[in-house]
Amino acid sequence: MEINVQNNNGRCAVALGGELTIYAAAELKEGLIGAVGECAEMEINLSAVSDIDTAGLQVLVLAKRHAAATNKALHLVGHSRPVMELLELYDMAALFGDPVVIPAQEPGRTANGGKA
């Protein structure tokens, strides 16, 4: 799991990458909650997330709720395919309230998601 925080006068850009799984949940929680404390507004880029499980999703939900409880904005952007699939599976996209951009069809895949 990779976490990179850039703070620009209270507006933070956070880039997450690698696996957001149970094995990285404690480190992810510490990094995100710490960043929420330093930022008035936070944007978390998920485009480099290669894998996410329920524990990773729970930490994102915790960060979103912590930001809301402290009157701070937190937005998720650049959802990777694994993140989009998990949000769809648990019907959680509405909780975050951020637009989820659906990428164009991948080469070698049919419209229904199967291999061509």
C-alpha cells in the first residue's frame, strides 16, 4: 500500500496505490485520519489501487465519516476498476457522493464484461 499526501494550504491531494486490504488497513487508517486532521479539504485519488477488500473500504468510510464529523470535505476521485467493482458490490457509491467515471470498454472484452 502506498500513500502520498501533498498539502497545499489546507487542501490536500492524497494518492493511494497498491493493495488496500486487511493487511494494510491499520497503516491506511493512520495515514488517512492523520491527513484529515491536517486538511480542510481532501481529495483521494484511487486510480493506482490494484486491489481493495472490505477492510480497505471500511477505512475509506471511516475517513469520510471523520471528515464529515469535523466539517471537512473529502472526495474520492480516479476510481480504479477494483474500487468501482467493490463500490458496486456493496452499493456504496452514494455514501461518498462523488462522481464515478466509468471508463470505456477495455480492449479484448465484450460489452457484457466477458472476454472476446
